[in-house]
Amino acid sequence: MRAAFFILAVVTLIGAVGAIALRRLIHCALSAALAFAGLAGIYLMLGAEFVSFAQVLVYLGAVAVLIVFAILLTPPAAETRAQPFCKPCLLGLGVAVLVFGVVWSSVLASSVVWRPAATAVPASSAKLIGRALMTDAVLPLEVLGLLLTAALIGAVVLAWREKEGSD
Amino acid sequence: MFEALDQLPITLKAWLVGLLPEAWQAVASPVLSAAALVGALAVLFALATWIERKGLGRLQNRYGPNRVGPFGLLQPLADGLKMLTKEDLVPRNADRVVHFLAPLAMVVPVLLAYAVMPFGRNLVAADFDAGLLFFFAAGSATELAVFMAGWSSRNKYSLLGAMRAIAQMISYEVPLVLSALTAVMLSGSLSLVTLVDHQAGYHGGWLARWHVFTPWGLAGFLLFLTAATAEANRSPFDLPEGESEIIAGHLVEYSGFKYALFFLGEYLGLFAASGLAITLFLGGWRAPLAGLNWVPSYLWFFLKLFGCLALFIWLRGTLPRVRTDQLMNLAWKFLLPLALINLFVAALWHLTAGWASVGGGLARWLVGGALLAIPYAVLGRALFSGPRRGPRVYRYAD
């Protein structure tokens, strides 16, 4: 178990470092995908099956492909060979520290940290998640659905206009 | 006797694990499961290539392989040796690391997907509570592998092929998942083992209670198979590889064993999709008739798998390749609406579960069937009677 965790952690870290340190944007995207996969493995090890599979389905199957498509469809000028660590590195470091601080403090402030760790995984976590999504969390779910539908319609409208202009 | 034969793989594994020292047993059990899976799939792959070449030969009025071994049965072995001894060519400008990793990224997720497949009674490597989600998650990871292959080859044909393949896989994933959802709705579980258990029992004491024998199940099965054909890039949806237009797409710069790995990945993906269709709609490893229960469960599974394979070969030998616009129209204007209607019919079937006892079983059947057959006819007519396109205009080639 411990060995599995260390392997997954190393894979995730290599992917994450590669995503910022590699020169070609496609390589960065692919190493980010590796980090996503490593995270999914860690979730699975922690007994969060549903989260792990959703992570692979959404991040590896959709987000990574989206990033790759975005890189390919933008002009080739985007594929620069500039130094990975750009000039205002102090600014970047500041932002990173700030974000980490906010996440750290909010994690510590939440009640999850102080709850004793669950000893047994519930028998059917997918069912519990589904029930929660349809009862307690139904409003956020609907808002998200509305947002995504709006984005979808917006994308269709954008694509439509471009076609009319070209023909 | 039957019990022993049915549970033979499980007792064999338990005996093998028992031979090892105590400390190794926890590691040996999953390793043995994985090894058995990979071995069985390799044999299945070899057999499938032979069946496909023989079957296509029969459909095209020729012999097919008949030189190596009896009936050409050793042809897959010869092919494998040929692939291993071929030169492994990598284009000079190719991205060597990604070019090397792409075949692996193709095969590994496909193999992972088999972990949740119930091949027989108690014969499953890992029964996850969200097994169906695991299956689709593993399947979606192959899109990235196709992209890696297409991009790293530094060839415009391979990149075009990869883009086509990804667009096709993403489009057809929607009807694929939606048609699988019907079975989940009715059995109330994402675990594939529970899904098979939900199809236990017999109608009238002889016909199995498979999902395919209901209106929504039949529609779901056909929708699922269609979407799976496209997902596996098989004919008639093999545009990404279109030999006559983009010379095998993302595979164009692959040779030797790397090409064989892609080939293996595609075949195993097809088997996995067929296996899932069997698990969801064809009762998994269960016998079709009550009197046939004496055949071991895993034999039923593989019999059904070969049936699906024969269907795919038949389709490949019969249907011409579709155009890109036809491909996208079929996915978004035909399969997707039908899959959504099918979800509704499945919900109706669930709500009217009490009708069967009152004697309204026939009415339930007729309502469900009509709700699916009428949109099928209307949508199908709309799909084929769209605005006629004039002769194709080539903007750059003239």
C-alpha cells in the first residue's frame, strides 16, 4: 500500500513538474495528463472510487483533449521556445504562495479535517453521491447545468457566424 | 460435476495462490488474475484475426489464409513473428518519446477496462461499485493515445487522421453512454456483476430475462452496438484510417511491433465494447434458455462474444464507408435523440412494472415499442431526405 502510494505520488509529481518545465506546449499538456492520471490513482487508493473514475473520465478524457485541441487550433506562434521561467517570476511565486495559503487555510478551517477518518468505505458510494446530487446539492447541479448549456449554445452561435462569413 | 467445471478457473487460481508462501499471496492473487486475462485476450486476439480474415475472404468469394497450418490456423503466429522481425521505422522529425509511448498508452487502458468485466459466475477480476464508470473512464483514455500517435509522427496525414478519430470518438461517446444508462436505470447499480444478476430468472420458465427482450433493451443494444462500432473505428465508420484518402491516418508512420500494438489495442477495444454490450443487454454469462444451464458460464460469455465478432465482420464485409457529414449527422441527429427517447421509455418501463401482474404486459410492450418505432421511422426518414448536396467543390485542389 505504502509502495503504491509512493509510486503514484512520484508519477503525479513528475507529471506536474513536466507540465510547467517542459518547452513544447504539447509536451506540457501530455505531462499534465500524466499528473491527472496519477491523482486518479491516489483517489482510488483512498477508496474514493467514484471520484477517481470521474477524474479520469473528465480530466483525461475531456480536459486533456480540449487543451491539446486548443494548442493545435491556435496559431503556431503559440508554440514558442521561450524560457520556461519567465521574467516576472517573483510575481508568479507570489501568486502561487497566495493561492496555496488560501487553499491551506480553507482546508484547515473546514470540518472535514477534524473528523475522524472513516474506517469503512460505504457499500455503495455511487448511490449515495447520486442521492445527494438529487436532493441536497440539486441547486448547484442545476446552476452548473444551466451554465454549461449556455456555453454550448454560445459555442454553436460562434461557429455558425464564422461559417456564414466565409461562404 | 457442473459446479466444478463452472468454477474451474477460480479453484485453479485458489490452488495456485495456495502453493505460494503466506506473505506473497496478497500480491500473487491480482497478478495471477491479470496474467490469466492477458493470456486469454492474446489467444482471443489471434483467433479473431484469423476468423476475420477467413470471414472476409468468404464474403469476398476468396479463400483467405490457408497456407500456414490446418485451415491457415497458424497464420496469426506467422503474422506475429513477421511483425516482430520487421524494422521499426521512426521518422527523422518525429517526437521519439511520444511516438514510442503512444502504442503503450493505447493498449494499457484497454486492458484495464477488462478488470471489471464479469466473464463468468464469480469470474471477475475486480468488482467495483462504479464498474461501468471505470469501463468508460478507461475507454476515454485512449483518445489521448490516438492524438499522441498522430501528432508525434510529424505527418499531415497522421495528424488529420488523429483529429478525425478524436472527433468521432467524442461524438459517439454520448450515444454510447446514454444507451448504456438504460440498463443502469432499471437495475439501479453501476456494478457490472449486479447488472448481470438483474437479468437472472426466466420468462415463463424457459426464456431468459435478458434486457434485450424488452423494447428499451433491444433499442439500447442496437444503439450501443452502432456507437461501439464507431468508437472502435471499425468499418463502416473507419474514416480515421481511410486507406484510400489519408493512408491509415494516425497509424501511417508506425511499423513493426508498434503497429501490431495499435492493432491489438483496436481489437481489444472492440472485444471490450462487445463484452459490455453482452453484460448490459445480453445477460452476461447467463444461458439464453432454462434447459441450457449445464454449459459453463464463461463458455456462454465467449460464445456471445464470438457472435458479436461475427456480426462486426459481416458489417465490415457488407457496408461501404460513410462520409464525414453522414457520420456526424448519424451521431447527433439520429442516435442521440433515439438514445434520449430510449431513456424515457426505460423510465416508463420502470414505472409500469406493476402492469405485468394485472395483465397489461402486452399494453406495456406496445406503448414502449411504439414510442421507439415511430421516432425511429421519422428520424430515419429525416436523416436520408435532407437537402441534396450538389457536386463537391474543391477549393484548393483545382
